[in-house]
Amino acid sequence: MFQRLLNFPSDRSCFLFGARGTGKSTLLRATLPQASTVVFNLLEADTEDRLARDPRALEWEVLALAPAITHVVVDEVQKLPRLLDAVHNLMETHRVPQRFVLTGSSARKLKAGGANLLAGRASLRHLFPLQCRELGAAYDEDRALRFGGLPAIWNANGDEERGDFLRAYAHGYLREEIQAEQVVRNLAPFRRFLEVAAQNSGKILNHARIAREVGSDPKTVQAWYQVLEDTLLGFHVDGFHASVRKQLRQAPKFYLFDTGVTRALSRMLQVPPHPGTSYFGELFESMVVAELYARNAYEQLDWRFSYLLTKAGREIDLVLQRPGRPLALVEIKSTDRIRDDHATALMALLPDFPDAEAFLLSRDPRPQRMGPILALPWQEGVLAV
């Protein structure tokens, strides 16, 4: 069991969201007292069938619990969103003493059905793949780039087992999240879309071009990207503009949540990423962005993520709007030795942001000050931004 960074509020009710395989159940077993916790696992067919027939059964069973029971877990609650009404009634009308933990690997059904999210009576937390700080001495950068951070990867016996797990994960996502839930009517173009989306992870989206590649239309492709976000497989990063309205008009980037899953979906598991190649650089950027994204969620920093692209073609990988702090401009380079030319874009654009802080994160182990730019080893930089 790895020590997770998530601040889990065991003294109040909580939604715990995270993609499949991120370790939600393991975290709960390690955090909640087993003897005083009751679990309703909706992945168990009998449990789902019983509660689907009559969601009030959840109320009746919780009301019958012994006073020694302190926590009630409803695992994969998105499968039966109506259960949230029962939970709300237990909390509001019956005022039961138990704390509820409601886990989910998808927000799609909850959003589509206007599900009862308990009107602020429950905290919201997200769990991500293992971060470098969570792995500690076990962390291996090459393994993280090739196979990602899902806990099963770091518990696996060898690369063959890791590859088998990731292929099964990709097939399981299609079967359990897409086909079984009837998210799309025609699975073939969506299967192709997943491959193309993985190949384009971290790149500026062109829905029309992707639609041509997968044999669909731009609106459908846009909706499919929303499916990926709703099923917690990735996140959008908008183009930066001081005006939020203008910001949302720019084509976003989309990052898949894990480099191993990205490589599995893009059918690249047999292609090792070599330093100095564009493929290595793209994976490295995605990994660092995902680490920053997880830190923002775990520490509840409320950052707004965007990227900057000028008409002249200069690009900054990340612009972080940090409440109460200066804007942060972040460039990510996969090199193990920083040179002056790696800071060209930051140097050119910093005069337009006189109050901003500039960071250059790379694999170079030596911290350096390059005028107004602070160049840091990426693991140190993730915490310093």
C-alpha cells in the first residue's frame, strides 16, 4: 500500500471520484475502520439488482445498522444515481450518524441525469494515478513514462505483466464504460477515436481533422471528448486569454490522465520512448502536466490551467492562474541538460507579463537561475510552482 497524498475527510461525508484502477477501494480500506464500515458495492450484480429494483432498500438497510457502524460506502454510485436521493434523505430527514462515502469512476450519468449531489453536504475529492512523491524510493522515471502510474503497474512482476494489464484496461474501458453503458451507438468509430485521441494527447485539438480520421463529424468528436472527461480518462486545457469568454473560444488541448493508458490506447506499448525523440518529449510533458493537475486537486489550490500560443507561433506549455499569487508561466522540456535556447519562448513572452513568475521544468538535475526564469528539476518544480 502506497501512502497517498489525498486528504481524505473521514469525519464527514464525501464523494470520491477517480478513473478505474486508481486505487479508490484500496484507499478506503486503509483509511476507514473496517469493523465499523458497511460497503454497498454496485459492481456486485446482486447488490446492483437489489438496489436498482427499489432504491429505498438502501434507506431501510442503513436505518437498521447498529450504532457501532460509523461509515457507509456506496461503491461506483454512478451506476445507480437514484441512490443519492436515498442518501440525501438519510442525512437530511433521518439525520443518521453514519458518514457516507460515495465513489465513482464516471460523472457522466450523474451529470446527464441532474443527480442529487447532496447540496454541499458532502466533500468532493478526486484520486489520480500514483504520483512520484507517493512512490518515493520506488519511483522510476522510465517505468512511469512507459507504463504510467496506476497502482497495478507498480505492483506488477515485470514489463510483460504491465503491458498485459494496460491492454486489458483499454479493452475493459470500452466494454464496461462505453459498451455496457450504451454511451455510443456504433462502437467501431469510437474505438478508432480512442486511438486517435491518445495519439493527440497534449496537442491542440482539431475536431474536424480528427472527425475525418475516424469517419465521423466534428460535433460527435467533440461529444466523445466530453465522454472521456466525464469518465475521468482525461481533462481539457483551454488556450489562455485574459478574458475568460475569449479563452473558451480557443481550441483546447486534451490530456489523457496517464501515460501508460495513453500508450495502450494508441497501440504504442511495444515502442519504447527514447530520450531526444518527439515521442519521448510528448510523453514527458503529459506526465509533468498530470502531476501538476493532481497536485492542484489534492491541495485544493483552485488553479486554472491553460496554455499560451501567439500568432507568431510561440507557445508556453502551461499558464497557471493561481488565486492570490502571480501568474505562473511553465515550460516543460524533456532534456537532461538545459541550454539558453530552451528558454527562448519564455524570454520572448515575459515582457508581456511583467508580474508573472517563469519556470522551466526538465530532467536536468541542476537548479539554475536564467535571469527571470527559474529552471528546476521537474520533480522539484512541480512543488515549487
